[in-house]
Amino acid sequence: MSEDAKASGKACDPFEPFREVRDAYLNTLSKAMIDAVNSEDYAEATGAMLDGYLTATKPFREALEKNMLQALAQLSLPSRQEVAALAERFTNIEMRLDDMDAKLDEIVKRLAEGRKAKPEAGSRSGEAGSPAPAGADQPKAATAAGQTRRRAPTPAAKPRR
Amino acid sequence: MAEAATLRDQMSACEERFSTLSRVMTTKADIAQTPKDLVWALNKAKLYRYQPVIDVRRRCRVPLLLVFAVMNRPSILDLRPGNSFVEFMVGRGYDVFLLDWGCPGIEDKLLKFDDYALEYLPRAIRRMKTISGSEEFSMLGWCIGAIITTIYAAMLPDEGLRNLLLLTAPLDFSNRAGLTFAKWVDEKYFDVDKVLAAFGNMPGEMIDYGARALKPVDNYVASYCKLWDNLDDPRVVEAWHAMNTWVTDNIPMAGATYRQLIVDLYRHNLLMKGEWVIGGRVVDLRKLRANLLTVIAQGDHITPPCQSEAILAKVGSVDKELYRIPGGHIGIMAGSNAHKTTWPHIDAWLGARSRSMPE
């Protein structure tokens, strides 16, 4: 496309003549709408709409869920709750692995420190086999993250027969 | 003849504009492109480390952990090349880590702030310390991420947190008249338990609607008018495309976390009252001793300035600063002026407190 055409691109914009009017209108409307949504009336109206929707759809949701559970049981397939409970258990296992990983890191770190300390101690005292520092074989208590507060698996996690 | 050529050129220009409009409205922009490595994962949460671009001798030894909100993607911190906070900080020599909370599934509906702040975050930090080799670290929390990082900083003050940056942090809910959200979620009108019983988690679309409805004309009309007016300007178009890609990528918020946000914070302001119990203990802000920078967006309609001001008087930090900046909730970090205002200030503040390591 030529430069002239690029420059004239705006000319074919059907909104060009109305832009200033449009912006002024939007500005006014914006302020009015911000005031409107910031009112108690708007909060009450949207709350009522949401409540109405949830109340109206509840029987359908419950019926659908009940029928779906029955259908899945007939087909020996797990329900959504059971899959969710399984996922929760996986997360708990992941957390335990993470704790163990942290403890292993700590052990490796302590061992490395111990190895480093031994030659230094030996060169100072002339005793090559000086004992490791107290607690060197004890992994330091895990940091705050290691104190896992695990959620109990939900009842749906029980294996089905 | 010349008139025909002009008309043809105009038609061609018009066609090109509609083609651009169609592309940005129907496709996703390439965002979050700064090279990074996955270094830790737990459930949906992932910790990334950005690949350094600065020589190791000139690099900052105190790592920086970025923590964004739980109901949006953190890609806003790394929006697009040339306009990315992450890219800027990596370029300035910081060892940058990003915690991505991921998209909660129905199995995560019981996740609470307790879990995010005292289970996930400390584990991610532990991994970050191991990788970086530094026992000290800095942390930046933005929006709901600022709530999580504040809880962590107050409840685990001896875990090496040296610098805490809070961006547009919704911590104080006492000024109910100034908070539109507080009106909407008032217990007179909004039954949070009924919503969560129906959906499990708070759907991302509802959260998005809530955020957009605060300024409905700006978000639903004016934003598209701005795009239309600038369809010939590639810089504006690409910026709009990237932002729209992020804005429309909504994720749900874990049900129990949402309930805490509404009941404990919006309705009862428990954090500021010093009565918020997390992990069985009260969150005592006086125990937050890290160096603190609170960044407030003066034009923020999602987290008005009044929500972020009171924290400074409550914390035990000696070194603390409140930095006000013109702009909106997202614009201060991802807007076109962020690289001239917010980012350099964060770099200067953080650099002065991170370059030297204690003996």
C-alpha cells in the first residue's frame, strides 16, 4: 500500500467525523455508569439476579448430578468427586516427596560440610579422624514449609467396591 | 483516473484495517517470552527461574521472587519483549524467579490463603534458596499476591526475607464507602456460600466481569474504540493485542480462598484488625520486619489507594517507603510508561538493598 493510501486510510473511517462527539458522549456515560455501579441499588439488583439464577438452576444441577452419578456407577466409572479426591491425595503425596527432598538436600549439605570440616580440623589438630560436628548426621528440622498440614482425604476418596 | 486510484487505495487501507481488527480480536498474542526454566512444581503451582543475561560477577546475589494474584496468569509480568518487567529486571542483573499458582481444579476448591502462604510459598522459597545458593531473598507481591506475601512475611519473619515489595496491595478494607467491591459482596446482597456450593471455585468469568464492571464503559466500549482509532499504528495494536490476550485468559479462584477474601477481608477486615487467623495463628503485622516498599497506583479502581496505605503504620519494618504513581491497577506495571516510572524506582529501591550481602 502506498504512503498516500496509508495517509488517506483515516479518510475512509466512517467514525472520523463523529469521533469528538463520540468521545465526549463516552466520557459522560462512563462517569454516569461508574456512579451507577457504585450504588447500593446496583449491588442489590446484581445480588438479586445472581441469587435468582442460582435458585432457579439448583434443581436442575442437583438432578443432573444425581443422574450422572448413577450413570457413572452403572458404567463402573469414577465420579468427579472421586477423581477430585484422588487428585487431592496426589497433592498430599507430592508434598511428602517435597518434604523428603528438602531433608535429603539438608543431609547432603551437612555431609558436604562435614567432609569439608574434617580436613580442616585434621590439619589444625593433626588428628585425621576427628569426629563430625555434633548433629552432623541429624538433618536439621525441616523449615516451616516442611511441617505439612495435610488435609484429610475427603470421604469420596474411599475405594469403591 | 486519479480519483479511481485514490478510491482503490482507500479501499485497500480499509480492508487492511479490518484484517488487523479481525486478527487481534480472534487470535492470541505471543506473551511471556523471556527464556525461563521450570525448577519446582507442586500440584498446579510452578516455580520458574529466568535465564540470566548478565555476567555472574555483575549479577545481584539476592534472588527476587515474583508472586502474582491467584485468579490471573502471571504473564502480565512478562507481557512482551520490550515491555516486560521480568526482562527489565533480568537485564538489570537480578536472579528472577516467578511463582505461577496455576489454574485450580475442582479438587483445589478447599485451598485457602493458609495453603498458599504457609504450604506452597515456603516450599517454593526453599527451592529458590537451594538453587540460588542465597539464604536471603526479596519478594514482590502484586494484588492478591501481595496478601499472600504479607501473610508469609508476618508469619515467617526469620526465613530470610530481606526485601518485600507490595504492588497495589488490597490489605485494608475499612473504608467501605470507597470500595465498590465491598458493596457488591455485602452479606445483604451476596451469598458467597450459595455461589461456591454451585460452582466449587469462583469462576474466572465472574471475577473478570466484576473487575470490568467497575468501569463498564471504559472496559466494554472505550477500549475497543481506542483500538479502532489506532488500527494504523502497529505499536498501539500490538500492545492492545498482548494486553487483550492476558485480560481474556481468565482462571477460577479456589473456593475457600475466595470465601476468605470476601468474609474475612472485605466484610470483616480481619488482617488490619489483627484478628486474622491463618494456619492456626493470628497474622501479626508487627512481626513483618523486612524492608518494605508499597507501590500505590493513584488511579486504581480495583485496589483503591486507601487499601494499601495503612500497612506502613502496622508493620515492624524500620526501612519502609510508600511510593505513589499515576496509573491504574495493571497500567503501572504493564503500561507504556512503566519502564520510565515504576520499574526504575523498583530497581533503584531493590538494588540499594540487594547488591551487598551481609558478612
